[in-house]
Amino acid sequence: MIELSSRRQSSKFSSASTTNVGLLVIGAILLALANTSMAVDGVIEINPACVPVGCFPGDPAGFPVTITESGSYRLTGNLVLPDENTTAIVYSAADVSIDFNGFAIRGVTECQQNPSTLLVGCAQAGSGRGIEALDTLYSTSLRVSNGTIHGTGNRAISLSEPNNSAVIEDMVIRSSGSTGIYCKGYCTVRDSRVELSLSHGIHSDPDSGVVGEVNAVDVHLISNGGGGVRCIADDRRRCSVIDSTVKFNSGIGISGVAIARGVLVAQNGSAGIIAGLVADSVVRNNGDTGVAARVVRGSYISGNAGAGIESGGLPGALVVDNKISFNAGCGTWDAVLVENFFLQNNNGNLQTCASVHLGPNHCEPNVGC
């Protein structure tokens, strides 16, 4: 009897020990998963509760949230930055998608525009960014959508290497202490608004001979301290601005793009558009020349403080089927003209300066045609 009882007790302790080990293993697994908040659809969540401890494996505690693996990420709360020098999110992987899910990155920087001079000033500008691509030897790609980045100390979205690419859509970017969107690689911006940046709304920088490519479609670029869109076009990469509104920016509305089509460019502090092709657009009441381009067609160019249309540094811009009126300088300068209508440019004096008429053009008053 004593031997049997001893065996039973030994079996009991063994069973208990096995149970405890199993519980410890389960606990360890749960602890390992505790810092990874994943929705049922497999999307990794980012929210203010997880930032202090790290939102997923590989993400150190605190800001910035660091993404090193491809995948889909989703904000489930607003990320509030403590100061102008803190960056919210950095990434160093390809195929990264960040859905803001209607939430925001909110910083402390606030920018305002002087309505008389169009100059923008920002309180508490600094070095912090909203989303930043880390420098890597390989390509990174980003899709960011459906939210707001407000009040970052520096750029709201920063892609500073030529191997970076991004699609940015349904975003509101406001009060950035530098450029709103900085892209040195390949970027598409759609259905978004960029306003009150201290510098340019969208900037593709040609540093070190590397030229970025930006394609903006249905974008509102309003009241930025530099230009609305500033690009440098070359034979390999070409920027375009389509179906967009560019108003009240301190500098040139749109510069250095290959194509500007279906745009409203108005009341910017300097020239309206510098481009290869301008088509089906309205360019009015800008602080210098309305359009400098190789080809201008089907557009309304009015009330600009300089010439209506210039050749953009190349001989003989082709100007076809435009309405050109009330510009302070000549309606056109150094252009080839076909079927245009001119009204009261150059204070009613010579309206087509250093230009060649290849087709019927109409002037009121009839000076310069």
C-alpha cells in the first residue's frame, strides 16, 4: 500500500510539473505576441498604446515607430508627437502600406501665411518628420493613404534617396516646418491636399545630379511658403501635374514639370507655370509671367503681372487656341501663334511681342495681330 501511494503521489507531481511547463510555454508565446497588435485581416496595427513599448517585433520602444518588414500597417489611433524634433514613423523595406484609417499624425508645429505677402512662417519648426524612408542600399516602396499629417517640425513625408518610391493618396498634409512632400525617387500623389508648408508643397530635388519624378493628380496645393510643385525635368524622369489646383503659394505655382494639364493656377507670388506642355488650364492673376512653356494649347491665361505666355528659354513656343487677356506684359513673347484670342494685354499696346503668326489670331484692340 505504501509503495502504491508513493507511485500515485509521484505521478501527481509529474502531471502538475508538466501542466506548469505547458502554462509557462503558453505564457511565453502570449508575451511574445503581446507587442504585436494584428487585426483579423492580418494588418498590423499602430496606435498610441503600443508606441511606448514597441508596436511589433523589430520596433524599439517609443518614437519613431520603425518598420523593417514588408506588410500592411494600419493606424487605430492618432499618433501625437511630443515636440518638433520627433519623427513619427520610419521604414526601410519594400512593399510597405500604411493606412491611416482616418487618423492622424499630429505634431506641435503651426504655420500661418501673411495674406499680403504670401510668406509663410511656422512656430516650432524643427527636425521631426511624419513618415521618413531610411537610407538603404536597396529599393523601398511605400503606399500611404486615408489620413492627415499635421504639424511636423520638418517634412511631412520624406523620401530622400533615388531608390525610394511612393504612392500617396487621400491625404491631408498641413503645417509642415519644411516641404510637405519631398521625393527624390518616384512618387505619385493623388486626391490629396498640401497646404501651409514652410517651403514647397511638393518638391523633387535634383541634388547630386539625381532627378526625382513626381506625378500629381487631383491635388490641391494651397498657401505654401515656396512653390506649389517644384521639379526638375530631364530626359529620364518627368514630373506632371494633372487636374489639380495650385493657389496662393509664395513662389512659382508649378515649375520644372513636363506636363501641366487641366490645372487651375492662380494668385501665386511668382510665375504661374514653367513646363514643357500646358494644356486645358486656367492660369490667372499670378505675380509674374503666366506660363513659360514649349507648347501651350486650349488654355485661359489672364491677369498675370508679367507676360501671358513666354517660350521658357527656348525659341518659339507653340501657342494654339488660347484666350490671353489682361496680362500686364505682352500677351505672348517669342512664340508661334495659331488661332488665339488676345484682349487688352500690355495695356492695349503691342500684344504679341517677338512672335510669329502662322494662323488666324484675333486681337482686341487690334494692335499686334
